[in-house]
Amino acid sequence: MHVVSFTQARSEFKGVIDRVVADCDVTLIHRRDGENAVLLSESTYNSMLETLHLMQSPANARRLMAAVEQDRKGAAKTQALIEE
């Protein structure tokens, strides 16, 4: 996570956005007299929403985490996609 002041974010806004998109990371915009804000790319935001959606179902979350663990252990199997 990159942190910039509100003043810096305002004066270098295009650069801040470009860095967020290029790094696929978030930038915290620190404000002295108000709540901070977080800037992230649209693709990062969409990815977060998709992950939250997939993890909402406890059964689905268990299956996904089991698959991740299987992959970490090197026991995952590659399969071809089914073409219609």
C-alpha cells in the first residue's frame, strides 16, 4: 500500500492513478482533518467484489480453500476446458 497526503494526491492526481493501475495496488490518501480515503483501480475493485461474492457461501468458501491448499501442495490437476 502506498500512502500519500491529500495535498500530494491533489497535485499529482494523474500520477497517483497511473501508479495504482500499474501496480495493481491501493493508495491511501491521508487527510489531516478528515477521514482517509483509499484509491484502487477498477480491476482491483471488481476482483475484490468477485472474491467477496464467491466467499459468501460457507460451502463454496470451503471448496475454494481446499482447492487452494491442494494447489499449494502441488496436488492440483490440470484439465482441458470443455468446448461446446
